[in-house]
Amino acid sequence: MDIIELLKAAFLGLVEGITEWLPISSTGHMILVDEFIKLNVTEEFWNMFLVVIQLGAILAVCLLFFHELNPFSSKKGKDGRRATWSLWGKIVLGCIPAAVIGIPLDDFMEEHLYSSVVVAAALIVYGIAFIVIESWRARRRSELSAAGALPGSRPAGAHFAASPVASSAAGGAAGSAYDGDSDFGAIASLDELSWKIALGIGCFQVLSLIPGTSRSGSTIIGGLLLGCTRSVASKFTFFLAIPVMFGASALKLVKFFIKGGTFGAPELAILGVGCAVAFVVSLLAIKWLMGFVRRHDFKAFGVYRIVLGVLVLAYFFAIAPALGLAA
């Protein structure tokens, strides 16, 4: 067993665990990392590894939100179980657009879109989108706050404080998302997420079929534009990933074996280490992100994406050719 290859797999698991949930594109980062840290495996195994390693990341979501996603929980009443089944229905509905478009085009995208140029362009375009959307949301929140339209706010010039009771009556669950918080939106809890909005977010998920876009990034952008708070958009993004990642992994494995792919103990160890590290790191990344979005916007991720995209273009078009490392 080559310890160096296992260390590479562990590093790739680290990258996957962090980037899968932050809106900065896990697949994009994995493709870029492969330029510098290459596993000693076949191209077919690498393409399969890129997708299947996500199983480790998605198991972290299943663990962290097990109670919320479990419709059979004895701790939930009849209404609670019904609400959980409804949530699962919205999750499945949200996955349909990407499945309908992504499955038939899987081979085409793998052959034509998995390149440094596409990744860099997607990083930059959606980085700009995050900054523009969050700037618009900030202006909108200031306007609503000045008009006294947000729970806990008061019109400019008013000299009274909104009471917690009045705030609660006016906004219900939304009150906790507004009061003293930069996170706001008409949809402040998953219970308020309609079937129509769930499908709309699923349509935005189609954008993530392009490497570098980021599945979490595209669905979070969709959620924000459709009126969700950052917390709701992020959590629903996590939940959408469950059927998407399990389905994508199953599809890759089936295609890998149909095309005659095989792997022995070394490859199995590489895949196992990558998934295990991705699982542990994902637990930490998800908890961190859910705390971050309650008080901060996504502009920092937008800036990161733009800077990384520019560096990628500079590397592949200037630095690497000069060093004779790439065409």
C-alpha cells in the first residue's frame, strides 16, 4: 500500500469536505488540485473518484440533520411527520430539473466542459453574481428597515421601540431571522418553503452542471433571488444534495463498471480514505457555514471566487506555458 497515494487521497478528501458546502465549487477545486497533486490511478478511476468521494460529504448531512429529515421519528407527532414527508417531496421535486438535463448530458459535459477555462470562467461569473445579489439584498433590507417594514425595525423618525410581542405577532418565525440580524427574506424557515419555490431552486441547480459553478452556489443564489433567507437557502441546498449526490455516485459507479473499469485493494483504500476525510471535514464545514450565514453575507465567497478564477487563468495561460508545464 503506497502511503503517499493515501495522503493524496486524504488531501483531496479535505478539499472536497470544505468546498462541497461552501459556494466555491468542489468539482472545480478538485479539477484544479489534480493539476498539482495527481493520484497514480487510471483516468477512468479518477473521473469516478471525483464524484463518488462526495458520498463522504453527503453522509455528514444525513448525520447532522438526521432528526429533521427522519419522517419515522417517534419524537415527532402526526403533524411533524407529515411536514417531514412534505419536505422530502420538495427535495425530490427540486432534484428533477438537474436529473432530467444532467443524466443525458453527463458524458458530453465530462468530455467538453471539464477544463481550466470553463472552471475559471464559472468561478468569476458566479463570484460577481454573489456580490451583486448581496449588494441588492443589503439595499433592499435598508429600504424596508427605514420604512419600518421589517420585524423589529421602525420607520425613520419614529421614537418607539418595537416590542418583542409585536415583532413576534408581525413576523412569526421570520422575526428571529430579522431582529438584529443581517439575514432576511420572506421565507425564513423550511416550513414556509412552497413547492413552487422548491422547484425554482431546483431549476437553479441545473447551472451547477457546469464545472466551477458550484452546486451549493447555484442553489443558494436561487434561494436568495426567490426570497429565502441565507439560512434557509443554505439548509435546503444541503438537503437537495442528498438524492443528487447518491444518484450521481451510483450513476458514475455503474458507468465505470459497464465500461470495463475495475479496481483492487489500493484503489479501494484510496476511495475509502478520501470519503472518510470528506465526511469528517464536512461535519465541521457545515456547522461553520450555518453559523456564518446568520451574521454574514456571501460577498467574501464572491471575492474569493473571482480572485481564484483570475489566478487559474493566469496560471494556465501564462505561468504554466512559460514553465513548460501546460500547453
